[in-house]
Amino acid sequence: MSDSPLSAALARLDRAVARIERIDPIERPAPVAPGLAHAYAELDERHGLLRLRIQETIERLDALIEQEAAEG
């Protein structure tokens, strides 16, 4: 890919995801309230869905870039 704004944005996303993946889940504080464990479970599920949507978006962007390259 060339040095386009899209390339720069994808590089920033890659770096952000890498930083998030390096976070040790053990560093999370221990739940202190009964509802906190449920809140963490919901947050974890939402995080998984967000990661899936981001991956799907990146795949669509890749397809568009490939399509543009094939047409151009």
C-alpha cells in the first residue's frame, strides 16, 4: 500500500489493537461487588463483538482497495 491517509489510518488501528492485545487480563482488579462480575462479562462480550466488527471492516477495506487497484 502507498502512503495514503487510509494506509496511515490502518497502521494506527493495527498499533492500537496490538497495544490492547498486550494488556494482561490478570491486571484487571478483582470484582468487589456481586454485579461487577456480570458487568465484566458483558463488557468482555461487547469487546469481542467490537473486535469482530473491526476485523470485518478491515476485510471490507482490503477488498475495496484490491478492487480499486484492479480497476486502476
